[in-house]
Amino acid sequence: MNVRVRFAPSPTGHLHIGNVRTALYNWLFARQNQGVSILRIEDTDVARSEERFEQQLMDDLRWLGLTWDEGPDCGGRHGPYRQSERLDQHRECVTRLLSEGEAYYCFCSPEELQRERQRQLIQGNAPRYSGKCRNIPPSEALKRIGSGEEAVVRLKIREGSVDFEDLVFGPLSAECEQIGDFVLLRSDGTAAYNLACAVDDAAMEMTHVIRGEGHISNAYRQILIYQALHLSPPLFAHLSTILAKEGGKLSKRQGATSIADFRQRGYLPEAMVNYLALLGWAPSEEGREILGLDELVAEFDLGRVNRSPATFDLEKLNWVNRNHLKRLDRESLTRLVIPYWRKRGWIHSQISPQTQAWIGEVVEAVFSHLDKVEDIVGESDLVFHYNPGDLSEAELQDLLSQKNAVAVIEEFHRQLEKNEDIDLEIYREVVAGVKKATGQKGRGLFHPIRLALTARGSGPELDKLVSLLETGKRLDLPVPILGVKERVKTFLQHLR
């Protein structure tokens, strides 16, 4: 079988975790089976569809590495690939269903349908269309339409049940009586979702439809459309819902932000793809969780997709991203950080090789257990900005309460002032002198020195920081870097 799958988003907003996982599983399945991956834009919701969202979702997919073989931008033999451009095919199928007695015109008003729905709910029944217009003779229906009455077209549901074998959930079944005659064509002549979806999937020769669990109810309706059109349905695989770590629907705080937002915050595309693949699926080797895109293609198996709800865990995503960051060399990390620094105004648009090398040293110094590029940038701030006033009152009192802490900083300052320039060797000699003069060592020696140099209680190794500060202050940067001597002097002035 020549596998053909599609990712069919609506351009009504940004791509989020759930729909990107769907895109990923489709892409992995296609690549693993040397099949065809198709991007189809389902833009029949004219009021909410926007071109900017279509462009954004394509940019996000490309950033993740999830390219497609056929789509609105690259074409293909099954186009067009925007649903709004396929209306003639949709109407043609409806005309055929009407002529074969598989569908009929319905003249019930929205108000009438709403009243019927309310009655059914009050009686404890699932809302469905009563079939009131089912037996209107076609000639009479056409005459009423000719006189200006508005009508939708509904599928005439057969008796019995709809049954199919889902590749994730197993055998599924629904009674046709409970589905009711649903709308195929709206009164404005546009296709309803289930008709457009089924017709387009058939026309594009989809072999598999892989999508979210919420579409199971649509699968029953689409199978009925396939059967009415005498077409063979594709194989279906429905993916379980993604829940928040605390249970329930994902909120923005719990991770339901757009892929564009994750990208902005400095998550790597390979880490996002890696983590999303693990939401409902696991590789064959237990404990092996850090995987590149090629490894995912080789490992992915639709048969191992779990039907239980997946849980989005931001901490786990951070762990995956941290592991992918650790795979990068200094040059690659530097390239990732530079745009953020430019945005902060820390460096010029054009930078010298010396500045680029220094940026790499800063990144290497601050990056240890940080989760994303945004964190690396935040940690780099201590190199560019120095303000003892940022210390909280509690931190300041904690410093002052430490025996000889101020004496250590004052001695550190005296020893530094004996030297015109500071380098790593001189710094180490100064620290040795402070240790001898004050009798302090370990935390009693280095914690006051760290506070004086950073106005923070933690940070990179002091040896590395000293070299970065002294090199940085000699570079041509928009934000002047305060050197070691200047920082210690400023700190003592603040204490006084």
C-alpha cells in the first residue's frame, strides 16, 4: 500500500501542542512507510480563517522539520489544497447524493431546530435531527427552493450501525439511529465539515487518517458519507487527548501555548518534536527518551500509540530540551543566543570575531543546568547589568550578619587596587592575599566575593566570570561592561 496521510489544520489561530502532535505522528508514519505527507488547509470557516494564521502554521511546521510532499505552497496532483477552493467538488458529490436518494433538502429554521434540541435535552435524550423533512418529494423541495426558501442538505442515514477498527482504540461502533440525519451542505452552498473532509480525503486518496480522539464521532459520519458515495473509507487512527499535569484540559499556564511561543522562549525544534512524540507513544527500548528526528522515524510504531490520555508535563519538556541543548557545541549555542542579545540591545547588529568568541565564552560559563535559550539569556544578564541595589533587604542583612563578610570585601577591594589591570592570574593572587589577611576560606571567603562581583547569591564559576568581565569591558558593546575593580568599588559604596 502506498501510504498517504494528511495534516489538515484550520487557519483560525496558532498551532498548539495537540495539533502539532497530530502533525508529527502523521509525518513520522509517512516517512517510516516511504509514503506521502500532505498539508491541507481546512479554511471553510470563512469568518475566522486568516491568511496570517496559515502562514504562521506553515512556518511553525517547517521550523519543527515537519515538511510536506503536497500542499498549498508546493502543489501536487491532488490539488487544490485549500478546502475553500474545492467547493465545486463538494457540491458535485451532494448533487449525486440527492439524485440517488441518499440525501434530501431540509427547510427547518434554526429556531425550530433549537426548540427541538431543547425538548430532547429536557427528555434526557441526545440531540439529533428528527427527520421531519426526510419525506418531502424532491420535486416539491426544488419548487420551494425556486421560490426563494432557504434549505440545507442532509444525509439520509441508513438503519443499523457504523463499525470500524481504529488503529489505536480498536473496534468502535455507533448506532445510526443515535447519529441522525446530519447536514452535508449549508444553506449558503458551502460544505459542512464532515462532507468536505470525507470528499477531500477520498479525492486525495488518503490511506490513513490520523487525528485527535475528539474526531471519533466525525469518523462515524464520514464513513456513512463514504458508503453513500460507494467509496472505501481510509483506515482511522485516533490519538488520545492531552491533559494537564493536574488533570483536566490544558490551560495556557500548563502548556497550552502556541508552538510560536515555545519557539520564542528558546526551546529547540528537535526537543519539541522529541517530547511531543513521547506524548502517548514510547520507543521500544525502555528508558531511551532523547531521540533525534531520524531516530524517531526509525522507531515510531503506530501500534504502540497508547489509547490512554497523555499528560503534558512542562518539567519533562524542559528536561528533554536541556538534554538537546547539551548535545550542541559552543558555536551552535552562540548562534542561538545572538538574536536574543541583539533584541536586548546588548550587542550591535554586526559583531566582530572577538565579540562572537566572547559571547561563546559567556554562554559556556552560564549554561549548565539551564532549560532553554531564554534561560541562558536571563543568566547572561549578570555580565551586562550590575546593581547592588537589586539585592533584597533580606539578602543584604544575611551578608552583613556573616562574620567578617564586609571585611573580606574591603580587603578584596584593597588588594585589587594594587593592580592596574586584572587577569585570571592576578585575581587568584588577590584571593590568596584576602584569605591570608582575613583568615577566611570556603564559603566565608567566596560568598562575599561573589556578592561583590555579581550582586547575586549564585552564578557561574568566579574564575570564568572574572575573565569574562575583564575581556568584555574592552569590547565595543552598546552596553558598557563593568570590570572587577569597578564592581567591588560600587558594592562597597552601596554598603556605606
